[in-house]
Amino acid sequence: MKYWTRLGWFFAAFGLGAGDAAPAGPTARYSVHEATTDEKIPLVVLRDAATGIEAAVAPSQGGELSSLRIEFQGRWVELLYRGRSYQSAEGFRGKAAILWPAVGSSIPLGAKPVNDKIESAYDFDGKRYPMPQHGFARLKPWRVIRSWANASEAAVEVLLTDDADSRKQYPFGFEVRVTYRVTEGRVELQHVVKAAGDNTAPMFFSMGNHIAFAVPLVAGSPGESTTLESPSRVEYLRGADTTPSGATRERSFVPPVLLKNFKAMPAVSVGGYAGDPWFRLADAAGLAVRVSHHAQSVPPAPVVQFNLYGGTAEGFFCPEPFVGVQNSFNKRVGLIELAPGKTWTWQIRVEPERKPF
């Protein structure tokens, strides 16, 4: 009874009754439960007991994946950099922020620095709108719509809709739904973006996820032995404004390369995949993680499919799945466009692997 009282309070805080959650029994494979971080940030925790994987979502923190833990060699290992930690700290905050409706900075063409900074903004229909780096979705609280656990998965669905504040930055009505699923030893993120039926023009956007893995994946493992693997074909080179200039060069991570020999500070943007793009990070201790994604539609090239950031010295590496291009709002490339009332879907899979690979 005490458990259900706590659970009911937690889901009520996000607009749900306890009856909307369907946690499985204590011996069931899949379960959903509530937790909080040390900073009292509420989490929805999804667990697969059979394969030893657990994902935590923080609705109030941009609806992000806050933690990804797996059982490895008899203990739980946190794969995400700064997973579940919301303490004030310098530098990159880690975890796995949702990037929408823009990826990277938005730099108006011809913009001049003010106090050595260039405003992140874009021009549309004769008006200039501010747009935070990587969009505003990661800065807003999301609402839990429902959660459930059954014989095949544990899941939670979160929602972001337009409001008066978002309209000041982005003049469109929208719904963005993200369903997080833990199933068969992996985590899936299903995104559904819907343009409001009363929008007066096609709604444009790029989308990404800033997923950050700890390096090394297993504490105490030699980080210099961490490898990267991905069948990318193209690197999009950056111009003076730090966004893709249009120039490219060949870039592949097949065969795998040592992370210590790869510099991704500043970030490196890649694409040109023959099929669904994927990236694999492998630790010498016998643990790896594979990130792949599939979009309903992809804009014409140039389009970044993974944005790579970090390294061994930084203690993290981000194989960020992207569908878009940095500064897409101003350069008008790498954009998905949705007519009023239409939807677009995008799925990310995060699959931990234990030896034998």
C-alpha cells in the first residue's frame, strides 16, 4: 500500500492517476517505478530485469533520458556521462538532451558579434526570432501522458506542446511526443512530431539527441583503448561561423579507430550512410554500446546524421544522432517540413553489448 501511495502521488504530479501506470508484479521481467535524484528531480524508471538494463527519464528536465544503467560483471554500471546528476558543475552537463526544433546554433546570415558573441536567432517571414542553441525543447518541462509495463516492454510517453513562450521563438503550433521503451535489452526512443492543423505555413525543423556516454564506459578501464566504429562516408566541414560550410571530405570509422586518435573538440559532423546510420563505442573491459536511428523521411543532402563531440581527455563521447544541419533555419538546408496537421516520426535505438561482441 505504501508503494502505491507514493506512485500515485508521483504520477499525479505529472497529470496522471496511479491507474494510468501499469507496473508489473515484483517477479515480472518489466517494471516501471518512480525515483528522484539527489537534487529531488523526479524520474520515471524503466527496467528489464531479465537482461539487466534500466533507463530513467526526467520529464521536468526537457523530457530527457537522464540515466542508462546495465548490469555488468556483477554490478550496475551507469553508461551516461553525469547520469542522474543535476548538481551545478562547469562544462558539459551530459545525459541525453532532446534537440528540437533546431540543432546547433542558429546564426543569422551577416550577423555581427556583440561583446564577442553572436545572437542565436533566425529570420522568418520578415521577423527575427531568438532560438537557443539546440532549440528550446531541452529547456522546458514535458508532461507525462502515460506509462506502462507488460510482458514485452516497460515504457513512458512524454509530451511537449506549444505555448505563449514557444510562440515567441517559433511561430508554429505543435506536439512533440517521445515514447521511451526498454525492451529486449535495449532502449528505444520513438519521436512523433505533429504540426498543428491551424498553422498557416509548413512547419520546419531539425532534430537530434545529445546522448553522452562516459569514457571509459567501465570505471577503471583504460580509456585510451576505447574504439569507435561507424560506416559513415562523409564529413561536413565547418566554416568560420562554426556551422557546415557545404564542403565535404571522405570520413569513415570502418575499421574501428581508437578514440584517443580522434579529435572531436569542436564537434565533427558526419553522414552519407548507405542505410540507417549507426555508431558503436566499445570499451576494453568488454562492454560496448551501439546507437542507431531511422527517420520517416530525411532532407536532401547535406544532412548531418551523427554529430560527434568529446573524447578521452574530456571523459565523455557523444555520438549524437541528428536529422538536420546546424544553422538550418538560416541556411534553409537540412530541414524537415510538415504541412499543417501532418506528422513525422523518428526512432533511436541504444543497444548495450557485452562480450562476446
